[in-house]
Amino acid sequence: MAMLLLKNIKELIQVEEKPVLYREGAKMREMHTIKDAWLLIEKDKIKDFGQMQNITEEAQQAGDVIDVEGKMVFPCFCDSHTHLVYAGSREIEYIDKIRGLSYEEIARRGGGILNSAKRLHQATEEELFTSAWERLEEIKTYGTGAVEIKSGYGLSTENELKILRVIRKLKEKSALTIKATFLGAHAVPAEYKNRQGEYVDLIINEMIPMVAAEDLADFMDVFCDKGFFTIEETDRMLLAGIKYGFKPKIHANELDYSGGVQVGVKYNALSVDHLEYTGDKEIASLLDSGTMPTVLPGAAFFLGMVHAPVRKMIEAGLPIAMASDYNPGSSPSGNMQLILSMACINYRMLPEEAINATTLNTAYAMDVSETLGSIARGKTANVFITKKIPTYEYMPYAYGSNKIEQVILNGKLQ
């Protein structure tokens, strides 16, 4: 049996003897570690771990050994919210933002999501695959081992299916764990201007059945916010998706108190994402709901938006996940080490809370926390080995450099 031993680990991070699906409230400060540790991997799974002084005979007989003296081992990041299949960058809009135009003003001028949709319509599946593959390979070097990828730049049946087929190809070829989300309701295409209801009907009557027929998505998402889709429209679309077996996720409360959080909870959404506008009503609806509040620090940073009230949410007893929102318009980075740093700097999260938010809780937000997100026996061996760092707190502290030396996915060195 092929076994790999990592020995002399300075500190093994996010260890679970009794795995949980996520951590919430005060428990987000809990993060167990083992100093001077070893980790045994068998095939693609974590077999065992412990302190070097108690290393087992089985571990010592492993065929492959990596001595990681002075370095730490973490579970790989899970990134539960990305749009990384896209055509072309949007740095001209970036300049518009610098000049003072808002996200909504740029969208009204045909920029934003509609700009990306126009470019995507002109791109072939092969072109989309090639560019997305490069992005996947890059985020892997930053320690991401699982990623959710949304459609949403198609905004027509043909082009939404095109993106989802590209995501399926990425799933087949990549060592990363990939989940696909159908996001036809990302914006209203230009040709449906003033006919939003008809576009919603198209999503319900044509897109959802066709996505389901080809088994192209795990989840379904709707941008329920001011200037996008209403609560009533979101309600109809989620209900239609659930009938075809799609678990809901929601873009909510990025631009206003939209009611998106509440409609997400109503339909047992796996996560509600963005949440810049989160008040007492939203917090009350999320408590004990099983829906993961997911904050996207990269987008708030890039757009200069208000920050979600993360401290208030944690103190109320909620869990928090953090994801990158990797996309060409509002968060052109999939670097989860940077998200870890932003969690601490901009949202006043403690390092332990931020590590939980970017590993275990965000694994839950993409429905993989039973197999990923922590170091536990029987979980998939998705881990990274750091460079020589003094403490685990150094990971969020040193925000500008890549602190990862090697990545192991499914038990194999990448």
C-alpha cells in the first residue's frame, strides 16, 4: 500500500480527533494543533498523525518520506465562491472606479457582468478552458485544494451551458476538488432590458431543465440584490432549481438590505454570500439555520465597499466562511492567503477564526466539509507544507508573500 509520511512537522494545524462540519460563534477560536508532529497519508486519505515521540511503527515503514523540519502543515484552503471561468480582464472599469463611478453606475453603462457576458459569447470552449486552467494552476500554488466555480457570464442558455461544460472539463482534469454552480440569474442580459420577468421565465423553463439534463451543476445561485433580482423572482427560481435537485446558494446583501439572506434561509441555502449589509434581522434569520454566512473580502476591498459586520455576527453565535470571489470585475485574485490576511486586518478576526473561516467553514459552504477542511483521519489528503515560518500566526501576518513550499492533493505531491 502506497504510504507517504511527513515527519518532523514544526506544527500540524487544524487537527480534529472528532471532526465537526463547521465552527460557529465562540467555537471559531478553537483550532487544535500538534507541535513536533508526523502525518501519514495512505493513497488519497489521511491515515494517522501524532507527535514525533509517539510515531507508530506503521508510519515508520512508509515507502515515501518527506522531512519537513522547521515547516508547518495546514489543510488546503477551500474557496467556496469564484467565477474563474471568464473571457478577458476588465481593467478599464477599474480605472472608471478610480475616477469615482460606482459598481451600479458601471453596470448601467453596459459594463460589469454584461461586459464579461459579451466577451464570453465570443470565446470558444477551448479558449475558456485554457485560461481557466491557468488560473486553477495558480491558485493551487497559493494553497487552494478545493474550489467552487460559478457560471453566470453566459446569460443565455447556450452560453451558460458552455461555461458549465468547461467547468466539467476542469473537474475531469484537475487535481483540485471542484464544485459547479449554475448562476444564470447573475444579471439581466441587455436584450431582456425592461423584460426581466421573461428572462426569469427562460431560466426556469429552459435553462434549469437543460443544466439538469446534462448533470452540469451541483448548486444553483441567484444574485438577489438591489438592481438585480427581486425576492419574488429569487423565490421562484430557487424553487424551480430545488425540483431538479440543485442546492441553493445566494449572492445577497452586497448592495443593500435586499431580503436575499432571508429567502436563502427559507430554502435551506448552503450559503449566503457577500453580506456587506447585514443587520439584526439577517443575523436572527441565520442563527441555527444551517446556512453558512460567507464573506468575500477581496470584493469589498477592490470595490471600496463597507465591510460585513463579521465581529458582530460571530459574537451573535454565527459561523463565518471567507472566500475569494475570484472574478474579472470585482475581485481579480484567487489568492486565499490574501483572504486569510484580510480576514484579520479588515474584519478583526483572530488568526484561529480566520483559519477556520478559510478551511473548515468554507468547505461546509461548498458541501465538502465531511472530506476536506481539516486534518482528520479518513479525510482526503489535501494539505500544504509551508516554508520555514516562526508561528502559524505568521500566515495572515505576512500578507504579501507566498508562504507555501509544497502542495499535496489527493495524497500526491503537485
